[in-house]
Amino acid sequence: MMETNKRGTAIIIFLLVTLELRGIVCAEAELRLIRDLMDGYDPDVRPCERIDEAVQVTIDITLHQIIEVDAKNQVITTSVWQRMYWKDEHLTWNASKYGGLERIRLSADRIWKPDITLINDVSGDFHNNQLDYPATILHDGHVRWLTPRLLTSSCTMDMTYFPWDNQTCTLQFTSWTHDNSEMTLVMKNSKADSTDFVKNGEWELVGLPVRTYTYSAPCCEVPFTNIEFDIEIHRRARYYITNLIFPSVLITAAGMLVFCLPPESGEKVSLSVTILLATTVYQLLLADGMPVQSISTPIIVRYIITTQVLLGLSMIFTVLVLDFHHQGLFGHVVPARLQKVVTVMATLLLLKGTSKKVWSSTGASENKGRSGSRKRAKNTGEGEGNNSVPMNSLPSSFGIKRGRASSRDTEFSPANEISDVQSSVQNSKLYDINEVLSGFHVTLRDKEADDKRMLEWRLVAKVFDRLFLIMFTICFLVSTFTLLCGYPKL
């Protein structure tokens, strides 16, 4: 048993020593290989055998995450993994001479590398710490350089269909100094990789097509090759529907309540102003996230402007309705033409019963006043304007003489003189009472006339209020329907 344990321990020690020696041998081989490769190597010299040969660089990216889409500044920030492949003829070796070592890793600043630049970068850091990541080199000279990058690039955005808009942001890569005679760019796939893409809460990734083309720069005779990665994204509209569009539509719909509120409440104008201010606040919130440009106007902005115009007109209409409502207080009479127009409008707006009731009540009041005036004129023998009590209706005991005076009445006596004095006093009181009653009658008649005028003007205000309500509702529905139909995917 003891011998078995000793034998196992010896084997373990032998293996450890062997592995250690092999590691030392491998480390020495790699050190020797790097020393031999770097001997006389110049990272500024293009890695090709002939001077007229162009280096072919294959480029590909993996979109990892959309960090931010700044529509106001027309900028998109993305996290990508950039991959570049090329062959360096100066970095080849025989693996059998170096312990079978087929690949090594070198710092990017020690080898030649393509000066691939994101030409629409707006961050100012064009290389974005790329040199911190080493390159992998195979024994046949093929180089693979994988670097994570945080790219901030310009992106022209069309906000017409906000918030149901689709945007295409392009990453434009090209060589900054090498034209096609020295280096050619080739895309690895027809579309970029999105396998490890992290979903964004605001934007949905639609596609990542890649295209390449050549262009001639004003500085150079030989054209350059451009590779463009298009990031096609679609905005998720639920947030904006919940927090912007729905409240805006609801506030505009509340404008209909202005015409439903009775003028007696005294709050029609204040309610209209409040709703208009609310839509203005929403417009300011919307403008804060919109790019400052005049190329296109978003449909949602047109809708808010339309609603503001509607609410402004509703305020004007409300003032007009209030003016009609209070015209009766100033003793103005509804013109005959306006009465006809209001009667026709009331019939069309299903207010015919109300208009008949108003006009019939005012007509009955006029007829009643006229019949009473004719009756008084018949009793007094005077015109309608005489409102005094008829004198022939007074009793004889009040000292009013009727018919021929008798001889007994003409006789003078102290008793007759006292009776005449009393009759004169009673006559004077009767005339005072008659004047008071006449004043009451005039006041009552004037009040009935005022009530008639106020009722007529209130009917005019009610009819126009209903008309403006229908007009506002139609315009609101048409504008909202136009908003929804203006978007191609709705």
C-alpha cells in the first residue's frame, strides 16, 4: 500500500514538472517568435509584397446596444463590436520552428493597422481607445482585430410621422488616407450582426443592411471605398400615446364643454382660456424634444396647432354667445331678420320646440298687454297711453258730481260746506292712489317687456351655442381622424 502511494505521488510530480517545463518552453518560443517578427518590422509600412498591391481589409460590426437617439441634436449613440480582418505579409512564420505556435496576440500599436474611420463621428474621439485592445495574428499572416466601440454619429431624422416614425441612421466607414490603389474595403456580410443586441425601450431594431460604394474626394485622383451600415429603427409609440397624444386629444375634446356650460355660470370664457393654455403647455413639451429644423413639420404638431386654432375660435364664439345672452339687459330688441334666422336654425338643430315656446309666450304677452290697453281705453274713452282709473267708476259718496245738481245741493249751509271739504280730501287721496296704481301698472308692463326681450336673446344665444358646438365637434373629429390617417402604418 505504501509503495502504491509513493508511485502515485511520483507520477504527479513528474507531470507537474513536465507541464512546467513545457510552459517555459512555450513562453520562450512565443517570446522568440515575437522578437523575430518585430525585428525590422515597421508598423507604418503597408503589409504587402509589392508596392502596387492593395491591401484588402474586411470589415464587419455587431450592434450591441442603442444607447441614445437624440432627435433634437440629430445624433445617435451606439455600442458596437467592430471586427476587421486583413493579411500582413510581414507577420508570417513556420509554426513548427516555434513549438507549434500558430497564433499570437500583439498590441495594436506594434503592428500595421488600417486607418478605418467613422467619417460621420461627432464625438471627436475617432479611434475611441481602439489601441487598448490587442490583435490576433495567425501563422499565415492573417490578422483579426476585434474592438468594442462606443460610436456617436450624426443621423438625419425625418420627424414627420412622429411618434410612429421610422429612422435610418448610417455608420459610414472609410480609410482616411489610403485610396483604392493602396487599400480596398470589403464587407463581410450583406447585413450586420445583431445576435447579441440588447433591446431598447424606445426603439425597435428593424434591420441592419450593409452597402459599399466608391466615391471621389476633391483632394485625390483615385477614389475611395465607403462601407455604410444602416441602422433601421422604429419608434415604440406607446409612451407618447399615453403621455402626449391621448392627453392632448382629451384636452381638445374638453373644449366641447365650453359650449355645454350655461352662460349664467360665468365660467365659459375662463374654461376656454384654461383649455387653450393646457394645449400650449403640451406644445412646449413636444417642441422641447423636437429637432430645430424647418424641413418638415410633424403631423402631431400640425394637430396641436389645429386644436389651438379651434380653441381660439371657440373662445371667440363663446364671447359672441355671451354677448347675445346679455343683449336683453340693455333693452335691445331682436331684429325680425335675426328672429327668422334663429327660427330656421332652431328647427335644424332640434330646438324647434324651444323656439316656438319662446316666440309664443312673448306673443301672448304682447296680445294680453294690447287687450288690456284696449279695455282701459274703452272704459276711459281715451287712448292706450292713459293708465289712470276712470273717474265715472268712482262712487257718489266721494263728492264727484254726476248729472244735474239739485236745488238742495246748491243751498249754502255749514253742513254742506263741511261735506264738500271732506269730499275734496277724499278726492285728493283717491287721485294719489290712482297715480300709484298707474305706476305699478307701467312697471309691471316694462318688466314683462324686459323679460320678453331677455328670453328672446337667450334663445338666440342658445341656438348659436348649439351651432358652435356642432361646428367644433365636426372640426375636432375631422382633425383627429386626419391625424390618425396621416400615418402610413395605422
